Amino acid sequence: MFKLFPEKNDFSAPWWLGQLVLCLPAILGLSTLILSFIESRHATSRQAEMVEYMVVAASGTIVALVVGTLMPRTIASGGKVVWIAPVLLFFAIVLADGRLTPSRLQSIFFTRPNESPLFVGLFTMPTWGACFYSLGMKLAEGKQGRVVRKNSVRR
């Protein structure tokens, strides 16, 4: 039914699930490490959150490029579609809440003063990171294609 070691262009559910389970902690861990070196004493909370979004996006892309380069089979075996499950879960939770007022929508992406950043930290940031992981896999696929084309031209 599922191949443990997929062929070059085969989707593999176990590899997809493995990437989904492993890439999100790696992205959030790398983001936390990077953010620990960035001091935002003079930034407002909104500016600090924007920096966090940029760092998570960069971390997702970097993790995907590294994984896609070291293990090229991860690109075709689900790396480019890792974003689907977190995005579906994110929208299911948002729609199930039923309170889609403008202030509620804002609190999905940005933490308000005296409010817990739980939703942003548990759902929004990992979903954002997974989207950029998939984008990074697409970039890694292009990188792999260029290497193959360069090698085939040199013959």
C-alpha cells in the first residue's frame, strides 16, 4: 500500500507524516534560537510579532532547504504538501469558533495586551512555518533540478 522508500517522484504518506511531525519542532526550535539572539527592547509588541513571523518564515525555508538537499526523496514524498494539514486544522479551529469579528480575526494573528499568546504560539506560528517549509521544499526541488541539468550538460 505505502512504500517505505518511495521512488523519485512518488508521494509517500509515512514520509509526509514524518516530515510534518519533525519539521514543525525543528522550525520552532530554530526560530526560538534565532529570536533569543535578537533583542527587541525598543520595539512595540506588534513590531516584535512581525519579526517573529519573519524569523519563523526564514526558519521554515532554511529547514526545508537543508532537509531537501540532504534527503532529496523528501521533496517528492510529501515535502511540498506539508502545509495542507496545518492549514486545514487552523481554518477548522477558526471556523469552529464562530466568532469571526474583526477584533477576533486580529487576535488570531497578533496577541493583544493582557492576552495569552497561546493560539498564536500553538496554531498560527506552526502553520506559518509549515507553509514556508513547503515553499522551501519547492525551492530545493528547483535547486536539485539545476544540479541535474548542469551535470547532464557537462557530458
